[in-house]
Amino acid sequence: HVQLVESGGGSVQAGGYLRLSCAISGRSNENYFLAWFRQPPGKEREGVAAMYTGFGGGNIYYDDSVKGRFTISQDNEKNMLYLQMNSLKPEDTAMYYCAATSVSGGFAWDRDTMYSYWGRGTQVTVS
């Protein structure tokens, strides 16, 4: 069973930056989609970024609202997933979650119902 724990959230001024981390445990192989979602207050949860690096390759996906500002990455040796967030805007304020699921083919990365494992979230506030 995969477990995820987020960290790195906080409060920052507009234009600032934060780096979110997600510690991954229980993953049996690298054939997983790893993703970041966020849920602003009173709004629906939305996909932010995702990556698939199974079989030594993979793809990276971003929501249009964060392209050019956010970068998703992972460190397999440390079993960590990261989200570097630069040029933060007030509309980035949300609870951020990391998520994971095993896959065997094509995948709708930005649909939260596709993910089997979730962290508790870390709050990001931009003012």
C-alpha cells in the first residue's frame, strides 16, 4: 500500500516561491503516475501537474494555469516527489495534495478519481 506525505506549504507574497515535497513509501515499482492536485477554498479539486516515469521514460503534464511557473520532478533514490512553484499568484492559494496510482496504459492525469493514493495535503497561501 502506497503512502504519501506532503510538506513545504506555507504563506508567501505574490511573486514569491515555494517548493512542495511528497514522501512516497510502499511503491513496488516505478510504473506509477504521480501528481499534484490543489483545492482552493470553496472550489473543486483540480489537477496541477503530473508525471509518469515508468520503464525509464515518461511524460510530464501541467495545467495551463501553471505552465512556465511550476515544475514537477522526482528523486527516485530519495522516494520524493516535488513541485517547485515560482511566480506565485493569489489564485494559487489552495490545499495542495500529492497523489499516485499504478497504471498500465493511457491515463487521464487530471482526474482525481483515477488516483488510488492520496496525502493529507499541505496548505499554500499567497497574498
